[in-house]
Amino acid sequence: MVIESLDLQDFRNFSQLSWGLAPEGNLIVGPNGCGKTALLEALYAVIMGKSFRAPNLSHLIKDTRPQFHIHTKLHHPLKAIGLSKKAHTKTKRYCLAEENISSVSLIRQLPVQMISPESFSLLSDGPTQRRRLMDWLMFHVEPTYFSHWQKYNRSLQQRNALIQAVAPDNDLLSMWEQKMADYGEVITQQRQQWSQQLLTGAAALITPWLPTIQLSMEYLPGWKREEKSLLDVLKTTRIKDLHLGYTTAGPHRSDLLFKIGKQAAQYVLSRGQQKLVISAVLLAATTLIQTHRESKVLLLWDDIVSELDSYNLDLVLSAVEQLNAQTLFSAIDIPSFCVSANKRAPYKVFHVEHILAPV
């Protein structure tokens, strides 16, 4: 998949904009507050149907305008996709080549990886962001994963509703626990398999970048799987869960644990080293998707220069250029981005203040 062009109307700080993208490297430059992130957000929103920084798409409408429109042309069988949003109405999406395409089908066909400054809290934040990374990877590489994940979550919601009831029905609890166990064991097995491939890919980058660091990564399934099946654990924790009002064991409590020796990596690595490790993990996930799907990933990287010093930025850019992805970076200026003394792959450079006229 390659985005050929982006057209915006009344989106964020843009009243009207037309932008032709390069099929490989694109660099958006301009001072803070001029709209660099908004352009990445528009591309993310038109594919994903949501923003990576606003809770509701209505927040993306410019000033007091009634609605925004996003339209993209693609080098892809889908040809073109669009999205529009009024303040108090349902979001409208369309696809030129497929009239009633579902959001799931659209996202699956157009894989997008968004890396922002918030992504660099992957190690230090709680497990939610790490589970989100695994779910994004699994969605694109395992055809059955999303269906099993949906069914597991429905079963989890039903169990939680029952244990919060005044008089829980034990027969219904047993039924939903069986379903939770069936789907949970499948998605856990899939996650464990792909987490090992993710570690292998990340290690291939981290080893030359940080040769003195011995990083390990372990997938924690959310219960002691080596000791008991998920069904047995759900049965034995039922009394505790009835008291707490929620389910305390299962894949929804899973995590990816990054360690240096016996310690959590975030307590050993410097901030700069953490950035390199996280970059390696995210690029390894992108590589796995491209390899497995044989499709270009759209890689959006917001404010890349602020997250990496010049030496580490050069390492990361060299790895990105091996991906064969369509990339869009944002940076304050060109010199801060072009740090390599070697000849880099060509980037098409745009300046937001010049209405995205090529520099």
C-alpha cells in the first residue's frame, strides 16, 4: 500500500490542502504548532477511523466549521479512501473500489505504524501499551487472532457482569469461564509464538546498536500457565473475583517483560538506550508485518529528532531505510534530520508553512 495523495478540508488548522506524497521517504518540516503532526494524524485517521491524540474525531474539525473531510488516493486495489465527520453525527467513511468495506477489512489491508513521543514510554508505562503493541502485531499476522480476541473479550465481559451481580448464576459462570478458557488459550499460544519472533527481530537491531546490553523479553500470559490451565485458574479464583468484582487472571492481564539480567530494563537503561530499544522493537514489529503480509506498511513517525540524538537518529534511519516501507517523518528543520555524513536515501521534503510546496 502506498498513499499517493492527501486532500484535507477544514481539518485541524488546515482549511484546504492538497499534498502529493513520495512512495518511499517523506519529510515534513516546520516550527512547532504549524500542523506537522496534524498531517500525520489525518493519514492515521482516514485508515484507522480514530485519532492517536484526540478522544473524539469531532475535536479535529477546524474552528467553528461544520465538518472536516479527508480524502486519500492509493496505489492499492482499494484505489481511494475517505473520511468525513460532523460534530454531532456518525463518522462517514468510503472506499472507491469497495462500497461497503468494513473498518476491520480496511485496517487489515492498509497496515499503519504510528510512532510518536508517547511511544517512548513503552518500557516505563504499565502493560496496557505493551498489550496494544502485541494486539496490533497479531491483528496483521494471524488471520484468526482478531476473531478469537473478540470472543475472549465478550466472554470476559459476561463473566465480569455475572460476578458483579447480587446473586451470580454459577452455571452461567461455568459456561462463560469455559469460553474464556477456550479462546484465551488460543490467543495466548499465538502471542507467545510471535513475541519470540518479535524479540529475535529486535535483537538483530539492538545487538549492533548496544553491543554491551543483553536484553531479554518474556511474554507473561496473565496467569501461571506452566502450572495450571486457564480454566482451572478461573475456577480457583472465582471466590476472590466475586469479592473484587472483576476477573484477575487471563490474557487481558498479560504483559511483555523487558529485562537486563534479572532487572526490568527501564531501571537499568539510560533514557537514550531506552529510546533505541523501543525503536528496535517497533521497527521489528513493522518488519514482521511487512514480511508476513508482503505489503508495504505506512510508517508515520512524529517529531523523530526530539526523541533521538544525532548518532542514534542515524542508526534508526539506516534501519528504517531497509524496511521498504512508505515513511513519513516530521521534524522542526532539515539540518536536524539530515545527520548522516553518508548519502541517505532520498526524502521528498515539504514545509508546512509553504502550504506543503516541495523545498
